[in-house]
Amino acid sequence: MGKFTFNLPDIGEGIAEAEIVAWHVKVGDRVEEDGKIADVMTDKATVEMESPVTGVVVSVAGAEGDMIAIGSPLVVIETDGDDLVVEEPVPAPEPAPKPQPFVSSEVETPQAAPEPAQAEPVEAVSQPLESSPSTSSGRAVAGAVSHAKVLASPAVRARAAELGIDLAQVKPAEDGRVRHSDLDAFLAYNAAGGFRPAGARGVDQTVKVIGLRRRIAENMAASKRNIPHFSYVEECDVTALEEMRAQLNAARGNRPKLTMLPLLIAAICRTLPDFPMLNARYDDEAGVVQRYGAVHLGMATQTDGGLMVPVIRDAQDKNLWQLASEIVRLAEAARSGSAKSEELSGSTLTITSLGPLGGVATTPVINRPEVAIIGPNRIVERPMFVPDGMGGERIEKRKLMNVSISCDHRVVDGWDAASFVQALKLLIETPVLLLAD
């Protein structure tokens, strides 16, 4: 029997190490040639490692979440051959720059499991303390349960049993005795045909932060730690924009359906040339701000693994239908894990939208080293005063949406951010300008 040592190869991105995010084999498993061994993650892409030989796994390098250097052993496989086969180590390249973050206004907050309802006394008399036999360590185990007597007539008890009501949950109105009126009040209060607990108890879990979730945590922390954020929110009337979107969709033929997002992206691209300080990246170590003529728009996308930011290249050169197609393609690639490395880097400005969950206003976290991020919020209908055409005003139902922007205050002033959003608001509220040359 021989042993084959499979060293982690240079994946071709100039990286020095990768993270093990999933093992497909364990010690003792038999793996076939070209069979999956593990998934490793580079800056943003996850790559499957496949076995070049057939054999039994005798050792693996680390656990999920561990970092492993390029050229170091990943697995050792016992083969059927007689010769000892060892791959030559691959020299580790120079360390690559830190990966760019992918962030959004969406922050997932773990929710604590609901506390179980406290057990109420049930109908029984107090039980005496009883001792159980001693354990092997010599300690005696004892328990005691104390219950209070529930006072109620046989008729009330029978009715409560028929309704499925636990008498211990009913609070008597007087003298500690449960009556029919107390049952009626209990039913009216709970608005149900019997008592129901507040909810099932959740399961305590310990989840290791690895892979994409760890990158998100690191990059968000770096962004908030290094960038002095400020946010600005403006209300926009999108009634006319929504009407135009409906008309375009009615005549779209076999083209993709337009959502609000491509219309907003088109408005952003029309506005940015007058505000070049926002379409930029800031190298704080070198003290240099790089402003860009082209708009490479990052699009925060929720995936099963966490937030990713695929990039719409040269968004300013695309029409509404092309933007809609690219949004769908990149979102599907991000969610399926098929997005290429170049599709997940190089953005100059990011837009983040939670769609119908967008809330009233957001304060999104900047996608470092960019200097701004834009967050449209949920559309709501509210009454507004609008001109009546005769010099007066009338009340009309309108569709309104807040637009939020967060900026890096080191390179973007509040006046610049507010002026940009006001110019964007003009295009949003006068959407015919989006189709004008």
C-alpha cells in the first residue's frame, strides 16, 4: 500500500492561504478519483477540491473554519499501489491584499429562543420529599414537587375539561374559587377555544462563524472601525416612476420584467457625473482617492451563506432592459455559488435594497474601500398635498419612498451627499428624464 499526500494547490488568484469551509470526506472514508474532498474559500470564491487518486483517507488537515497555506498537505490518501506518492509542495505566493467587504444595510440579528412558560400549579395535594437510591459517586438524588389545590365545583371542572382549559391557568375573580364566569372571562381574553402556550421552546445552538459569514463579520467590523460614517435620508414621490414602470412592463414582450431597481440604477448613473467624489474608492493607507468615470455598481445580494456583492460592470452604458437582465443573472450566480471572482470585486459604488422589507429608513454600512452606499427603502402610500392646477392644492394618495445614503466623511462632505440625493430625487420624480437623451 502506498500513501498519496495531496497538497493544497495554487488556485490561481495569487493567494497565500485558503479557508476550509466544508469537508466531504473524513478519516477512514474511501474516495474515488475525481471525487470531492473539501470546499476551500479564497477571498470571495469557494472552490471544490477533488482527489487525483482512489484510496482511503488516512488524515485530513484541520477542521472546518481553519486556514491552510497554499502548498501544505490537505489530505493523505492510502492507495492500492506499492509506491509512496507525494505531490511536490507548491511555493506559497506573496500575500494578496485584504479582500474587499461585501456589506448591506441588512443586519441579521440572532433571536433568542423564547423562554418556556412557567409551570403553574396543578390540582393535587403536596407530595412528600422522596429520596432515590444513591448514585455510583455516593451522592443521593432527591426531588420534591409541591402543587396547590384548585378550588372549583364539579360542574366547573367538567366544563373546563370539555373546553380543554387548565384550571390552574384561570385566575378566580373572588375568594379563590373558579366559577363559570371566570371560565367565560378566560375564553374571551384568550379568544380561542382553550388555552394555548405562548410558543414552543427553541433549541440552543452553537454555530461556528466560518467561510462567507466570517468574511462578512471581518469586513463589516473593518468598515465601521476605519470609516467615519454619516447618513442622509430623503423622501421621494415615486408615483410617476411606478406608473412609467407599469407601462414599460405592459409592452416588454419577451424582455425581463422591470423592477424598481434598474430604474434607480439608471437614475444613479445619470446623476453621478456631476458628483464624482461619490463614485470613488479611498486608499486610506496611501492617502489617495481614486475617482472613476465608469460606474461599476455593486449590488448587495442575500444568499444562503450570507451577503455577497456581485458587480454590474459599466452600468452607465446599459439601458433599462439590459440592467434588468444583468441584475437577474448576477443575483442567480451569487445565490448558486457560480459567480466568478471578477464578478464579485472591483465595484466603485454599492446599492443595497431590502425590497418590500426595506423599512422606513436605513443606515447602510459602506462597502470599503468605496466611499458611499445607497439604500432605497420600502414604497408606502400616504396622502399628500399636490397642486390642483388652479393655484391651490388638493390632497391625493401618492406612492412615497425614502432614499438613504451613507458616506465616508473623510472624503465626502454632507453638502455633497445632500446635493447628490436632491439631484437623484429630481430624476426619480420626473422619470421621463431617464428616457431623454
